[in-house]
Amino acid sequence: MATCQHWINTRQTTERLHFLSLIPSEFQVDQLQAIAQQHPEFSALIDQLQAIWPRWQTGFHRLHLALGQISLTLVFGDHTQLSEISGPIDLIYLNLASPTSLTLMHCKQLRRLATAHSVVIGQGNHPLHRQHLAQVGFILPPPSTDDFWVATTRQHRQSSHAAPIEPEAIIIGAGLAGCAMANQLAARGWKIKLIDAQADIASQASGNHIGLCHPTLSRDDNFQARLSRAGFAATQQKLMQLSQQGLRIDFGVDGHLQLAKDQAAATLMQLISTEQPQLHQMVRWLDRQQCQTQLAIDCELGGWWFPEGMWANPYSICNGYINQYHDLIDLQLNTHVNLIRLFDQCWHLYDAEQQLIASSKTLILANATDATRLIPDAQLPLSASLRSVSTLWSGDLPASTFSLSGQSYLTPALAGWRCAGASLVDVQHPQQAEQQNLDDLSQLIGAAVVTSKPVETRLCFRPNSSDRLPLTGQIPQRSHIPHSVDQLFQIPRQPGLYGLLGLGARGITWHVLIAEMLACQLNQEPFAIERCLVAAIDPARFALRELRKSPNHAQKQCRKPANRA
């Protein structure tokens, strides 16, 4: 609190303060009130914190305070979480109350996060702690009776991702991914040229009247579940803050009911809810009777109820992102990029007549599967499934304010219209797509759908990755990968070329989070998510998997040392 308040009082530039805090999982936000009573000067910050405090206390949570001046990342857990934190960290506060609270391995992780100018302010003088810190490269003052001490570092460790020299970039694609990326970089003072081939923003996969946003769960809490949970929280916080700033965003936090598709799914969903009680505020299992009593929904098997499940209009979101920083985001529509080339350390974009469109040292591809056309050598495993979404007059459907999903989905109403879908389109018979959506919807709500107004059905390609996770980060340079590579950081990257791709069916849920993650990478800021999640969405992960399966790599791993005389 003292650090954040000092930053607000003395901040002179457009820089933001990143503050990362390890806190115990049992910490309750109500405890902040005691601080507010002792330090009234922190009251405004505490009020903001209480309004956006995480509903579930597991994993990483990034909270934006003081109109974006401060990014507070809460990490629930102990020092074992240090291995998942990214740097650089300039100032480290250490409260070493317990002699066993900081091991040598923890100190190595702290050293990994430090820079040449990092400072450690510690409390406690246990000899073992001092020994561990000195052993990994921190310079400590001589022992004294003073409980507080200051340590510095010995040498600088270079980052694997060099920050661009000039804070300007070109982004191809003005859908949710591209507009969110433009917004995140503009918030950091970057000048952005946002290019799209269509006549308007949010015209392709982001062009539906309404999209849904809620987390997903898995029994093993896999990468997809953790990413969707963090993404859901990031999207909710972002849309609410944009709305509070006077930007028109059409969205609602009206709840979502995900119905079990069959008895096996119902059993699994109940089991997950039982095994993960820490997520009770995010999701609850409701049986058939509870669905009837609490939601007036008659279903056979029950389902997951997400009380804060959201719906949103993607066009209004994209428009809000651009309008928030309209002086820094230059939108260029009706511009088809036919070719990109790198020379003189700059990416050059050309149209079909080989005329130069624009150039920049930093190029970000947020144009879904079209990225594979521009960078075929990267061999990104992106595909597109043709889906259909039908827009129906709300008066023709049972009244409800929340969204519903199962074999298909149904959104709440916006301007009198609701969306249903998104069935896979038979490319040989696309005219059947609308009837398929109506049939699926009838099965979902348990009643035949009779329409009194024309139904509008929209076909669009949904961009997917082979493992159903986004591709976010610097694009690999496959032709230069040696067989000795074992880790992601060893894979060479194409200079200044980044991707924000493969959002699939969960674009609204995780577009804010992954755009902020890439913005942090470009600006050398700590990430908002765990390092393992950053690796899970790295575009180079597929190249590394293939390399590990190659015969040459297997021989390298199994090779025995030669006999020497």
C-alpha cells in the first residue's frame, strides 16, 4: 500500500508500476479494512481493491488500479510459486520471519528475477538466509542488530526477449485479438497502425451479434482450464473498467448455465465441483431440481451454474478498445496485405500490386488462419472450421436473462435479438446450417422453436490450433533450429515478428489476457500468468515437440560418452 501510494503521489511519466505480491491462500480481503483504519491515506486504493478482489484464491490474478497506473499481480501461495513468476523485478521485499521460509532454491529463483540494478530489502537476520542469498549472487551488508537490511546484485543476466527500441508496431487483423493488442500497447504509449482487409472492424470470427464468456473446468486443472479462468477474470475486469470510463460496451454479467450433455458428463461435472471447492464462488453444480427451483429451467441432468458468466457484443468491445486510445491507434481498413518481407531490420507490408503499405520493426499477426499464408515457413498448426450462428427474435423464445449451453448455445437478448449456434457447417450443403441451429436449439430448450420474424444466419470460419490453445508470442524461425535445442528459450525467433492467433471458440474469454501477456513480453514487464502457461501458448511449442520426436534428437539424448584412452 505504501509503495503504491508513493507511486501515485510522485509519478511523473507514462510508466506504470508493476507490483507482484505473494500472499497466503487463506488471506481475506476484509483484512484490508484494518489497514484502512490505521492508514486513512490508503482508503481510496483499498476501495478499488475490494471492488475487483478475486472471487477464487488460486493461481495468478492481475488487478489494475489507479486508472491503469498500477498493475497488481496477486499470487496466492508461498515461495514455491517463485518458479512461475517472470521478471525483471527491480525491488524485492523479503519478510523472513521463519528460519525455513526461504530455501536455497527459492533464492536461486529470486536471483533469476533480479537485474543488474535490483535491490532487496529484507527483514530478519537468520544466518542461513544470508548464506543462501550470498551463494546465489546477492551482496549483503555485514550482520548487525538492525532487523532491516538492503542487498544488491553482482551481475546482469540478459533476457531471452529483447525489447523493441521504438514503441511503435503494425498489427494485422482488427478483430478481438488485434484490437485488444492495439489497446494494450497504446496504454503503454505505443503508436499502432491497425490494418484489416475488411470494410469494418470485427468482421470475421469476431463478427457475431453476441458472444459468450465463461471459464471451463477440468479434473486435472489443465492449461486450458487455468487459462480460461484467468482470461475470464481479465475480460470481466477490462470490460467493466472501460464501461466505467464512459466507453459504450454492450455486455452483461447475467450468469451462464452449462448443461450436462449426457449422464457421463453429469457425473464428471459433479465430481469436479466436489474436488475443487476453492472455485465454489465461480461455479456451482445444480441438479435438475435446483435448476427448476433457482433458474426456472427444466433439464434432465443438471449442469454447471456460473453466476458471473457474461455475454458481450464483440463489435462494441473492439470499438471501445480503439476509441480509448484513438490518438495512438491508426485504423486502416480495406487493406489486404499480400506479402510481408524483412530487410534492414524492418518488416515491410505489400499489397497485390507490390506497393508498400507500411513498415515497422515490430509486426504482430492477429489475422487468424490468414497468418499461415503470410508466414508459411513457420508451419503454424492453425485450422479453420466453418460454423454458423443464427440470430432470432427474442419474443419467439422462452424468456431468460442468462445464457445457456449444452450441445448448442443460446445467448441473452441484445436490442431484441438472441444468438443460437454454433453448428459445424457441411460445406457441401451450407443451406442446411440454419435448420441445424434451430433443431439444436429446440433440443437445448426442450421445446420446438417457432419463429415469427426472419432468422438471420451467419457463416464464419472459427480459427483453431491443433491443441486448442492460443498461439501467443514471438514466431519461431524453423529453418534455423539446431538439433541441440531442448527448451523453448533456445529456439531462434523471427526478429520483431509476433503472433496472437488461434483463439478458437473462447476468443472473448481469453483475448484480454493473452494480449496483455504479449504486451508485457514486448515491454519487458512481469507476466500476468504463470511461466508454464506462457510456455503452453508459445507459438514455438509445436516446433519443439517435433524436434523432440525426431531421430536425431533421440540419438543426442541417448548418446554415450566415447571411451578415452
